[in-house]
Amino acid sequence: MRIGVFVCHCGNNIKATVDAAYITERLRDDSSVVCSAEFPYLCAEGGQKLITEAIAEHNLTGVVICACSPRMHETTFRKAAAKAGLNPYRLEIANIREQCAWVHKNKEEATEKALSLAKAAIAKIKLSQPLFPGESRVTKRALVIGGGIAGIQAALDIAEAGFPVDLVEKSPSIGGKMAQLDKTFPTLDCSACILTPKMVDVASHEKINLHTYSEVEKVEGFVGSFTVTIRKKARSVDMTKCTGCGDCLAACPVKGKENRKAIYIPYAQAVPNVPAIDRESCLYFKNGKCKRCEKACQPKAIDFTQEDERITEGYGAIIAATGFEAIRLDAFGEYGYHANKDVITSLEFERIINASGPTGGKLVRPSDGSVPARISFIQCVGSRDATARGKPYCSKVCCMYTAKHAISAKEKHPEIDVEVFYIDVRTPGKNFEEFYRRAVEVYGVRYIKGQVGKVIGENGSLRIQAMDMLENGRYDAVTDLVVLAAAIEPSDSAKKVAQMLSSPIDANGFLSEAHPKLRPVESATAGIFLCGMCNGPKDIPETVAQASAAACKVIGLLVKDQLTTNPCTAKTDENNCSGCGLCAEVCPYGAVGVISHSTAVNAALCQGCGGCTVACPSGAMNLQGFSRAQIIAEVDALCG
Amino acid sequence: MMNNENRCMLCGRCSAACPMAARMDLPPHMWVYRTQRGDPSSVRKADAIWKCLSCLCCEARCPRGVKPAHVAEEARAGQGYILEDVMKRVDENMPQQLPVAALRKARG
Ligand SMILES: Cc1cc2nc3c(=O)[nH]c(=O)nc-3n(C[C@H](O)[C@H](O)[C@H](O)COP(=O)(O)OP(=O)(O)OC[C@H]3O[C@@H](n4cnc5c(N)ncnc54)[C@H](O)[C@@H]3O)c2cc1C
Ligand code: SF4
Ligand code: SF4
């Protein structure tokens, strides 16, 4: 074999800690190495030229690159090799940056380690085979999970590009949290007014197939060719017959939370405007008697016998947009949220000031319906909290929506005394700082740097015990309404969805992007994309931008007819296989099948994890590009 | 967890929760702040550390896992008001208030 070795300096990233000249020199000791060179930036045009020219000049049959992680530039270098006529799988990378330069301080030790890693790569390349990628067909249809503003925007963009989209929303209506908001910062435009047209567009778009009150149950397959089972929950209302008149709602005798009936439409502008029966509170489902809605419904749309329905569909790409929830406040007893009706969360405040909310937009106290004389907003409830009961991160939107709430309260009743307890006010964003300053300067909202330690109900009022950190003294007061900016967290189903999509989640349960800077809307799993709050705290403009970006990525994938598949998949050596099927049992992707006395791998399903090769007792299973012989050769080289 | 004062973000929740803070010359978050700034001696001089009840409410409320009451305890110990035999008997299971009350009495 004729091997060329190329050592990268990565500016000073590698060179400062690894003696590049020394390893370039030493690697020539191997008789198979016919050329070796160092270069400041191998990934740059000049570096790639060096490699392609060397392949031609020295007639190289294998290349070893000593540089950064293959996650960074494997594709770059393999493309360069292919350009020069070398099979790209005859190129190996020794990671001497992340695994040497960046983790060691001692130059001598780091250099020795880099040399060992390079030798291992040389040992591996000697046993390499040329590999050829296959092709797989792309199903030209996308799935979006979650119908908040993120999912709505993504679905619309994909549909506008001409591809069919299925939008799955678990609740009876799309809209998500934005549909519950009154106004939106920093412009104070009415949330419903800007959202409803989009919701209607989704419902009427010929390319969008809306599944509300539905959940994804199973995901199989791979990029370009997913097979997904969706469960459409029994709504107990026939969507084809319902006219959305609402007669059933008037007839239902049940009064639940927020005055919600057992048969309900989440809010006035719901899309679709078709009610659902909550079987847990419905009298007929509980006691077998009632059916008043059925009698009231003229078009005979009520159907108590409806059952869950399952549909299976193929997709080329999937977007997760499952959004967020506010944290539960059970562990924050000091704020008296459960003990006092007039201690509410910001989302509840949003409903109270919203014209389509339970009070018709009247700013009144939940306890007695009176207009509060004083409102105290408390920020960072559970955010920036590194203890077990809180969330270590900043929820990002609370500073801005609290300023919005304070302004809204003052707009409705200028005489209300409004105060905000904060730790820091964070307003990075276009027109954000100006908006917050308006709350202070124009509306006279009192901002107090400090936190509240206790809220106690007392004679129909609330006594708060707080700190004014700038006065360095206690700030104890009697107030009428306390609004808690509870931390946000990923929706409770995010984890389940992530598992089905094999999409990683971070320590806080948010779906992780493939790269925090350069691949912000892709999941590490090919064909899976993310947008909105499911990926981390963000406001509506950011959510929409991310949704359009994810849609753009999906469109880029769906326009292709074929995808090239990774040839590094498992392969059975039939002569050694006893057909025991252990490999099939361990394969997480269901890619291995047992056939008579042997096994076969479906290369399209195989993700190249290598689990089967470890499980196989006779060594018949091999991962191409990472064969057992290659791995043992690498280990020998490292230990030698 | 180590009582790392640098974790404090000066939210004031400890002082807002403390039942004695209104009567203290230096509220609990300031003990943490002064220690953070390398000035533990001023904490030792404060009368507040003798007002602390060791109820640990400040520590339960702190969102960053800082332990203001322990700063006070150290400050009290730091000026030699340790009754050797009392401290010898301090064990993990003993309520915090016990040795503190004993120390306070010993101080007169
Ligand atoms: C009190 C408050 C006020 C705010 N005010 C503003 C403001 O004024 N301006 C601003 O820019 N931002 C504001 N925000 C932030 C804004 O709400 C979010 O940025 C936005 O809602 C995020 O949209 P999303 O689609 O990612 O998530 P969501 O709105 O949470 O939507 C997610 C959707 O997915 C559905 N879903 C979840 N799991 C599944 C599943 N497994 N299968 C199917 N569907 C699922 C949910 O039912 C929901 O409909 C505010 C937030 C709060 C809490
Ligand atoms: S332990 Fe001391 S400082 Fe902390 S809350 Fe109790 S009395 Fe206040
Ligand atoms: S509660 Fe914790 S973080 Fe807040 S001021 Fe006190 S010690 Fe600092």
C-alpha cells in the first residue's frame, strides 16, 4: 500500500501543543508511508490542493489526515480524495486536535499521543476496502409534530414550496401557547390577530393535512423514508358533519376548569372549529346518562361510539415542534400559589387580560372579581435556579412578557400600582430595551431589584416579604394580586417524541440541535429537524425564524429524488454465521433479519452503530469501514 | 455541596425569606457578598450573625445552592466563640439551633 500522511496545524490550535514537524518526520518510518507533509490549514483550499496533488504524484492508495475531529471535516477530505480519484473510504482521520491538543497541556505527552493515534490510523487504513455508497428513494412528504406557531410556520413554508405536509397536534386545536396570549411584545399587536390568519391558512391549504387531537405513536425508517403511525384520538364528534355552531356547548351541564364544559372548543378562534368531548368529565361517559349535546346537535355530529383511529404514512423528513409548558409550582410553597387564588402565573394573567379569556378581558382578581389596587409581578420563579426544584437556565421571555403585562395593566387601569421584582432585566432584542424602559418611564411601573421570600394571604389581601437590594433593606408590602413568571420547560411529551425520533435531548430535556452554532435546526439524526421552544427558550420572532429555517432544510431534502446512503453498514459473513439471530435481537433499528441459516442486513435501515458486531459470538458480523480486523489492528498499533 | 459564595447572583431571596433580616444590621445576602469580595472580617463584626436563628430558611430558598447561614456560623466560629466541648458534641443529626443557641448564651 502507498500511504500519504498529512498533519494539520489548525493555526495554533494543534501546533501549540503537538509537535507537528516531529510526527510528520517520524511517520515516515513506516515503509508504507510514501509521503508525509504538514500544513497550517489542511481544510483550506491550499491544504486540499496539497492532498489531491500528492495523491496523483505519489499514486497514493491510502490517505491519513492528522487534524480535527472527523465530525468537522471528514466529508471535506473525503470529497478531496474522490476528486483525485481515490476511493473516499480509503481515507482515515486521526483526531489530534480534540483528543490531543485541546485536552493536554504537556506538549511532549500530547505529541506522543498524537503519534500513536496517527499510527493507529495507518494500521487501520492498511486493511481498508474501497466502499461504494448506495442510493435510497426520498418520500416527498413531510411530517410536523406540534401545531404551535413553530409547527404552523414550518408547515406553511413547506406546503408553499409544493410539498404535502401532515401537521399533527395533540390538542383539539392548533395555535399552541401563542393562541392564549393577549398581546405580544415589543409591538403590543394582538396575538390572535396575527396568528389566526395563519391558522386558517393551515386549515385551508390544499397541501396541508391537519391531524388535531392526534399523536405520533411509532416512527420507523430513516432519512428520506420514515414510516409513521399516528393515533387520531376519538373526538366523539364527527368532523365531517359538525358545523361549529356551538349548540352542544350551550347544552352541556358540566362546568370544569376555566368554566370549560365536558364538550369544548379550546377558544373562540380554534382551528378546526370542531368541539371534542373530554371523556373524563362527560356525564355520559362517567354514568351512562346525559347525551344533552347529542339532542342539541342539529347536524347529528355527536358520536359517542367513536374510537381511536390509527393511520400509517410515509415521510421523507420530520420536524419536531412540541413547544413548552410552564413548570409546576408545587415545590415553591413560599409563593402561596396553591393556597391563594390571587397568586397566579403569567400565563393565567395572559388569560385574564385577554378578551377571549374567562373574564372577557376584565382585569379582575380571581378571588372576588374586584379590580386590584396593586399588582406585584415576580420574575425568575424557578428560572436561574440551580437547585433540584428549579431550572438552571434563563427562560428568556419572562423579562419581556412581564414588562408587557405591567404595561397592559397600566393601559387598562392607570391607577393600579404596579411593581416588578427582578434579579436582572434582560432585554437583548430589537426594540426590547426601549419597550422595557417605556414601562418604567412612560407608565411608571416600579422596578425593584430584589426577590420575594414569602407571600401570605391576609384578610383578602396578600402580604409579601421582599428585599430591595439597592436600598439593601427589606421591602415588605401588602398587595392585591401576585403574578409569578414561572420558568418554562419542554412539553411533557418532548422526551417521548425525542425517543421515537432517536433525537438526542439535553440535560434540561430540550431537543438538541446537531451543532449549537452551525446546525441550529437539525437534529443529530438525519432527516429530523427542530424548531421553537422544544429546542430551548425563545420568543415568537425567533421561533418563526427557526421554523422557516427548518422548513427550508426540509425542502432542500425533499427536492432530491435520491439520497446517497452511508456504505459503512454491517454485513454478515455467511460462511461463519450460525443463524443464532443474536444480532437481530440487539439491533435498535430492526435492520437485521434471520434468513434460513444466516442473517441479512438491510443496508437502508442500518445506522452503522456496530452493536451486532459485538453481539455476534462467531465474529461473522462486520461493520464495513470499521471491520474487526481493522479495530484490532488499531488497538495493536496503540499498544505497540 | 461546597458553599461557593461565587454562585450567588445577588437576588436577595435569602434576605427576603429570613425571619430576622428586618432586625439585622447586615442582611444574609450581604454576608455572602462580603465573603465573595474577600472581606469576611466585616461579617464577623456584624451584630447580625448573632441574630441568625440557624433556621436555614435562607438556604432552602437560595436558587443557587449557596448557604448564607453557614457563612454566619463560620463568622461566629471565626472569632473564637467556640465552646470546645459544645462543638465536640456537634454531630450531623443534631439540630443546627442547638450549638448556636449554646454559643449565643455563652456570649452572654
Ligand atoms: C406568559 C407568556 C407570555 C408570552 N408572551 C410573548 C410575547 O408577547 N411575545 C413573544 O414573542 N413571545 C411570547 N411568549 C413566548 C411564546 O409563547 C413562544 O415563543 C411560542 O409560543 C413558542 O411556540 P412553539 O410553537 O415553539 O410552542 P407552543 O406554543 O408551546 O406550541 C407547541 C404545540 O405543540 C403541541 N404538542 C406538544 N407535544 C405534542 C406532541 N407530542 N404531539 C403533537 N403535538 C404536540 C402543543 O399542544 C402545542 O400546540 C410568551 C410566553 C409566555 C409563557
Ligand atoms: S438561618 Fe439565619 S440568616 Fe438564614 S434565614 Fe434563618 S435566621 Fe435568617
Ligand atoms: S438567595 Fe442565594 S443567590 Fe440569592 S442573594 Fe442569597 S445567597 Fe445569593
